[in-house]
Amino acid sequence: MERALMAVGAEGDGKVRLDKWLWAARFFKTRQLAHEALELGRVLVNGDRVKASRVVKEGDQLAMRINQLEYRVEVLALSTQRRPAQEARLLYREEEASQRAREEQVLLLKAERASFPHGDGRPTKKARREISKFKGQF
């Protein structure tokens, strides 16, 4: 299992680009999305804004903002291969406080979405006639 996680770059020198690691750890669906997040400053490494080409090391602390959710993780292992989610979770460890805050934010967003009034769809023929009459269009 440990050997599968240590599948490093093609050169075998143990260096992994940050955008490639974020993709392999399944934080982003594509490397391009990971690259864009890094360029926009949504991913901080040890509190600093970095480029996508930065080499990630074990022990680095990452602070990420993906959509409306905050993640704070520590890099445990390096990988350039996108593996199943269970294996990808072994590449990092998330702080307990970060996990709780994210779960609370998800609940808040769900409650917000549930309280937002949704329309009934397209108006019926009768409702459309009433709208036209109200607007003064006959």
C-alpha cells in the first residue's frame, strides 16, 4: 500500500508539481482546474501564495478554498497518479477544526437553498393571459 502511494514523477526523483498533486489527491477534477485555483490564489502553501509549478513536499500545510468550502490539510505522501478516493485520502490529513467548519458550512448552504423560494415552472395559459392583462398587453 505504501509503495502504491509513493508513485512519484516520471523521472523518479521524488518531485511532484503542486497542481498535479492536487489533482491526484482528488481536490480538483482536472489539472487545469487545480492550476487555475493556484493562479487565483485559492490555494496557499504554508501560508504563502505559490505557482502551480511549485514542488510539494511531505509536511507542507495547504489552505484551500474550493467553491465556498475551506480545507486545511497536511501533505502526508506524494503521488502523480490519480487513484481511487480511498487511496487519495491517504495522501493528506485534514485538521479536525477544518472538517467541522466545512460540515457546518455545508449544512448552512443546504438550509439556505431549502428556504429559497422556487417558482412553479412555466406559467399556464390562464396565468399568461393574466400577466398580459396586467402589463396592458391585450
